[in-house]
Amino acid sequence: MERESWGGKMGFWLAAAGSAIGLGNIWRFPYLTGANGGAAFVFIYLLIVLTIGFSVMLAEFAIGRHTNLNAVGAFQKLKGGPWQIAGWMGVLAGFVILSFYSVIGGWTIKYILSSFTGMISTSTNSTDYFLNFIANGPQTVLYHAIFMAITIFVVYRGVGKGIEDTCKILMPALFAILVILIIRAVTLPGALAGIDFYLNPDFSKITGKTILAALGQAFFSLSLGMGCMITYGSYIKSKKDSLPKAAAIITLLDTSAAFLAGFVIFPTVFAFGAEPGAGPGLTFITLPKVFALMPGGQVWSALFFLLLCVAALTSAISLLEVVVAYAIDNLKWPRHKAAIGIGGVIFLLGVPSALSQGAVSLNILGMSFLDLLDFISNNILLTVGGLLISLFVGWVIPDIAKKETTSHGPFAFQTIWLWICRVVAPVAIFIIILGGFGLF
Ligand code: PFF
């Protein structure tokens, strides 16, 4: 049977942007910015995204389009040996990340519905509300199941009819919702203080930790380091489409989405005197408080969590596709079996994460099961994966890399890109890994 492919360039761009833009942009980026001092963090983040992020994305696209294979198959075909480990780590990361990502995706569904049932009210304590909800085992598992079922359904339908068509509708919808919310947020009285916090850098706030947080966030947000962009790149049919251009567009869309999400969160948080450094609870605890004080707050809240849910869904699809593509290419499973079977296992793996937030006491190494998986995947799997991918492209297959990116862009561009892959990105990533383990 012929391998599936994107219907066109636009479909690929939107699907890849759909993968990149997710909880990482709308939930994680603003809270990290808030906790790391605002504009200075944003500046460092942008710098990293434009150099290392863009380069690793282009590296993944080149591997994917050249081999037309999933992450594991691509490394096996190009070199084999220990390099396959990079592919295997990617598939493992797909399993692990999706298992807890879907739990948080489930929270967003709950919050869309709850926007209309008393959650958005000045008499509701949003901290208690959130903590009660995540400690309710049957509910969190139920919403996790619903989110996972939708993800499986889209992947089951395939690359063109499922992923591409879904993203073609949901991505423009996402940007439209974002714009509506920004207009509301920046016109609130007192919004200016938030914009100032967000855009006025204070470089004394930058520490080694800030830079590490920005690096890790760049990888997670751009869906890099686990072969996701290898997999999506492998569905590109035309050898003529420019990969540097695709990587530039997707990097730009992802960064804009994160940047724009900040224009919803910070003006709103400052206008109502909430705390920007509240951490992971910023979205689920602070924003409902703020919505409760806004006229029409229920509708704004439902719209916001719908935005978050849509963004999470198009990313979850790509996480599942990494594993499903491996099963289809290498194990010769039919797509429906791969989507349902693998999706089912990931659902089960997510149950302990769903329960670990208060329903049962499930702490390992001082972290809840969900936080532990988040820690392992972000600090080990994605970072080591990204390091291996850039070394691989820079040193093992530079000729293929040049061929996949040649004829587009001037010579200097290619040289700079390859040296970022060979030296700059690996060294920087190495530093993240050491930092992740507190070794300096
Ligand atoms: N990029 C997604 C986000 O920002 O939420 C998360 C993600 C998706 C990470 C796919 C990795 C991946 F392969």
C-alpha cells in the first residue's frame, strides 16, 4: 500500500503548526514567563528559538522528507547502529508525554463545561475549585478518556482526512479566538501594567536557571527532540517545497502563538491584581478568578478554555502519530489497529497521572507521577533526543542535509545552519541537561 502523504504544502504547514502550538504555548509559556521575571525571559526565549529551535526543526524535516519514514525507521535506514536509539527515545517520548498531556487536555474540557456551571463566580474560590477537581479521580480519568478518544479518532482517520483536515479548521479557529481574547484583555482598565511587565526587560533577572527554562521550553513548544517533525516531514511528497521556508513559517507561527497568549494572560492578570508568578496554576486558578470579575466572564472563560483545548488536541494528535507511524511502517500494522491499540495503552498509562493529583497519593522521588513523567520527558528524552538529532544531521549525514535544503537560500545560510547543528546546538543542549540535574 502506498504510504500516506499531505494533500499539499498548506496542509503540512498547518498540521506542523498544530503540533507545535499547544499547552506549551498557552499554558506553559505564560506561567514560565511570569515566574521568570517577564520580558527578559521572553527575550532569551526568542533568541534560542530563532537559532537552535529553527535549526533542529529544519534538521528533523530534512531527515523525515529524505527517508519518508517514522523516527525509528529513519535512523535505521540512514545509519542504524546506536543512532537508532534516538528514534526509540522519540517513540518512548511520544508514549510518555501523551499520557500526561491528555490528562491536562481533559482538564481543559472540564473547564469549558464548568465555565457555565458556577465556576466563574466571585463566590467561588478558584483554588479550591481546581484542587477539588484534580483530586476527583473518576472525573479526571473520565475527561482524560474523552480527550484521548477524540485524539484516537483523528489519528485513526489518517494523515490527510484526519490530521490535515482537522488542523486546517482548528488552527485558523485558534488564531481567531486568540485575537478576540487579546482585544478583550488589552482594553481592560489597568491592562497597561501587564503589557509593561511583559515587554519591558529587566536583564538583572536573567540567571542560569532562566536560560535553562527557556531552552527546555523552546524544545517542548516547537515539538522537537522526539522525531515528531521527522514524522510530519516524512509525509511531504514534493522534493521541491522549501524546507527552510517551512521551518521558518512554523517557528514563526509557534512563537507568535506563545507571544500572543501572553497578551491575553498578563494584561488580564494585572488588570485584576492577580499574581503573574503563580506557576502552573496560573491558567487554571488565576484566570477563572479574573474571568469572574469580568462582565460576560462565563463566555470569555469558555472561549479561553476552548482555545486551550483545541491547541492541546492538535498537539496530542502529533504525539500519537509519532508512535502510530512507527507501528505502521516498521511493524506493518494497519492504521486503525495502531491508533486504537496504542492510544488505548497510552490512555492506561495516563490513569496514574490523572489520579496522582490528589485522588491517590502517588509520589515518586518527591514528585507526583504526572510531574515525574513531565520531568523525565522534558529533561531527558527531548533534550538528549535533540542533541542526537543535531549531531546526526551535522556530522553523519551532512550531504543529505545539504541536498534536502539546497537550491533554497544562499550558501551562507546552509553553512551557518550546519555549524549550529554540529556545535552550537549540541553544546547548548548539553548545558540544559547538566542544568536539569542541578550539576552547575
Ligand atoms: N509542542 C506541544 C506544545 O507546545 O504543547 C507539545 C509537544 C507536541 C511536544 C509534540 C512534543 C511533540 F512531539
